[in-house]
Amino acid sequence: MKPVASGGASIAWRGARVVLALILLNGALTFANVWPTLGVHWRGELSVELAALLVLLALIHTRARPIGRRALALLSVLFVLLALGRYADVTSPALYGRPVNLYWDLPHVGEVIGMLARVATLWQLMGLCLVTLVVLGVLYLLARWSLGQVDEALRLHRVARVGLGSLCALLVACFLAQQLSDRVPRVPRFSIPVSQTYGVQVARVLSVVSGSATRSLPPSPLLRSNLGALDGDDVLLIFVESYGRSTYDRPEFAAYLRPARERLQAAIHDTGRDVVSAFVTSPTFGGTSVLAHLSLLTGIQVRDTRSYRLLMTQHRPTLVSVFHGAGYRTIAFMPGNQHPWPEGSFYGFDHIYGAGQLDYRGPKFGWWHIPDQYSFAALDMDELQPHPRRPLFVFFPTLSTHMPFRPIPPLQPDWSRMLSAHPYDAAPLQAAMAKTPRWTHLGESYVGAVQYFFDTFTSFLRRRPDEHAVLILLGDHQPASSVSGEGASWDVPVHVIASRPGILAALQAEGFKAGLTPSGPAIGNMNQLAQWLLAAFNDPSTPDGTLQAPLPP
């Protein structure tokens, strides 16, 4: 009796190991995201790929053909790759609000690594590499163990081959039936095959390599304006990093930012200006700000990196060339550029300020170091204050509202100190640096950073009430989906602040609303904003009111 009991326990233990192995293998290909985190969970779905593999293994062992160690090792590597693909596919929409695109996203991996290298210590980078290797190693070992358990059961036990093979064949048939007809019940539930995800990525690469993805790059729109309505006023185009519609749509965000918006509205009114606002739809979400920049400056919607790079090789008119042709001094104020920016030659700016030229000597904040208040102070000193001078067109993407949003710089009432090596007193600086990013509650950090920008810009307006300028504030894209919320739109606010009623009235005719609170759906795509602005800046009473924009010099 003892051997029988021992044998029964052994069979039960072996069966339990096989069940655990099947759970692990199926879970590796069917997990879902715990929105909006990096975590995952299982929703009770099955993997048709695993079912098909088990059918194949059962058939192979039926013919008494053993699976070698190398084959199991290769299958284990394949499972790790599939699991990684699954993770990217379900996590990217949760964090960034858009699906992963390997062709667009892989070129930015180097930039992310470089950014981490700038802000992390050597030990932190070594620790990150070690953790990555350990995670990959653990995934491989789990896959290898699981496949080994299943392979052994199929090889040694005919009941397992027939039973598991037949069940998996039935599952494959159910999946195919569900794909062929909507009338077939969705029971059992299957996850989207990871191989399909990789297939979509391969198809995208092939479309780019073949040129089909970019053959439809549209011609440039008619960028026309004599800029007569400006009457020599400066134009500051300020892209506010990650400033999205969620600051209005999410009640907790809107309530938190309401006092800062009221202070800004008061400063606009007190300095003899007015403001109109609207929503426009950005070509990007959660990142890749350059797509928004290029879309607005060219009037062409650019939604992927490939189109961006192709367009940059061509000779196209831009907002920059319109202002340059009208005698404006055109400036790119780029505090986030810590390296040369050869793309700037496409636009034809008269001068480009990068981080090095701004000579910031104060404490470093966030991943990009330079606080927005310093950038405004440097812009004011270097370009706005000198007289006599030509009118200015300034393209200025801000930094302080960039993820991870903390530490948030303190606001310095004495603007002259911002240009010194010690712009802050010790107590407020220490308090600001103590608030590090809360990666699981980024919304709190985000609205704090947006409030800092509003208060900085409010102080800037009050400091320069005599500055004759049209100031355009707009978001480049929504913050990542972990901040903006599940299913958030791609809309961003745009505010035009000016002391010329005719310009604001022309924009209201296009759908802008008076005040800092836009309402309703987006009035159009971001690239359309270029033509609306130029039309508002145009004076039709002058003979050259319909001149075509020149090409960049």
C-alpha cells in the first residue's frame, strides 16, 4: 500500500506543477494593465498562442519525437519576448495614452538613456542595469521551468497528450470561430494574440521602409499675412510643456488651478490686455513635443517621427519665415536643448538659444535643470529690453511642467536675482527640493507645476506692463495618461493675450472664447492654428495683405 500512496502523491504533485506551469505561461501572454500604473493583473482571458503551442507539442510527442534542450531554450526566449511585447502593448496606453509604436519609439530610447545618465548617479545606473538583468533572467527561468514541466508531462503520459492536446485544439477552434463570426459567444474569452501585436509593428516598419507611410505628406498650406494688425508688436509663442485639457476636465485639477488662473486673469486685465481661449487637438499625446511644434510652425499635421524627419528634409514655408520676411527678428528660445539642434536650420531662425547659451548657474530642478522663471528673465534681458531693435517673433517651449513635475522651483519675487548664481534663499529652496516626485500620485505634482508656471507668467506680465506683445500660450500635448486620466482626449488649451481688440475679435470669429476658460469641443487641429493666427495678424486694408509667406532663408 505504501508504494501506491507514494505513487499517487507523486502523480498529484506532478499534476500540480503542470497546472502551475500552464497558469504562468498563459498569464505571461494575457495579463492586463492596472490602470494607470506599471502593474498588471489577470482578467481571466486565455492565450490562443499557448493553446496552439500545446497542440503542436502534443502532436510531436505522439510521434515519439523528443524536444531537445535547445528547442526548449529557444521557446523560453520566445515566451520572454512575447511577454515583453505584451507588457509594452498594455502599459503604453495607460501611461502615455497611445499605443506603442516601436518604429517611432525606439529612436527615443537613446534620449531617455542619456536623460537618465544626466540625472542619476553611476551607482543608480548600475543598479538599474542589474535589476533589468535580474528581471530578464527570472522571466527566462520561469518560462524555461514552465515549458519543461509541460513538455515532460506530454512526453511521459499519453493521457496528458490526448487530454491536453484535445482541449487546446478545441480552444483554437473556438478562437477561430469567434474571429469569423460575431454570433459566436465570446466564451471562453481570449486575449489579443501578442504575435498580432508584433505583426502590426512589422507592418508599420514595412510601410515606412517602402515609403507608403509618407507618400501622402501634404503640401504646405497657404501661410499668408502682412502682419499689419500687429503694428510692430512682438509675438511670443510659448509652448507650455504637458499643458492639456485635463487641467479643465478633471474637477480636482480645475479646482486646484482656479486661483492661479484668476490671478493670471487679473494681471492680464490690470496691464491693459485681454485674452481669448480655445481648445485645439494636438498631434501627439504624453510626449514627443516636437510633433506639436512642427505641426503649428508649418501648418501641416505631423503625427509620427518618420513624417517629422521627412518634412525636415524639405524646404517649406513656416511661421518663422512669415515673420522673418516681414522684418521680424526670429528667435528660438530652447532651454531644454542641452545639445546642438541642427533641426533649427529648417525653420531659419535668426538666433537659437540653447541651455548652454542661457548660462544658468542656479540649483538644478527636475530632468531639465532650468526653471521657467529664469528663462523668462533671460529672454527679457537678452531680447526684450534692448532698444532700439526690430520686433521679435519668439518660439519658446517651457520646461518646468515636464514630467516628473518635481521638484517645483519657488517663485522669486525679486526677478533680478534669477540671473545670479544664488537666485533663491536657503529656506524656500530647501523646502522645494524636499518635495520629490510621487510616481504613484503624479497628478498632485503636475498641478503644482502648472500652478508654478501660471504664477511665473503672472509675475512676468506685471513686471512688464509696457511690453507691446501678443502672447500665445498653448499646450504641446496632454500629460501622460497616468495623469490626464483614462480615455483622455488629445486636446490642449490655447490662450492668446493681446492689447489689440481687432486681433482677439478675429480669433473669436474662428471659435475662441473670451477669457481663460475655453469651452466646448476643439475648434480644430493644432496645425490649423497657424492659419488662424496669421489671418488675425493680417491687415486687409494694406495692398500686400495677401502676400504668400517666403521660404526660410
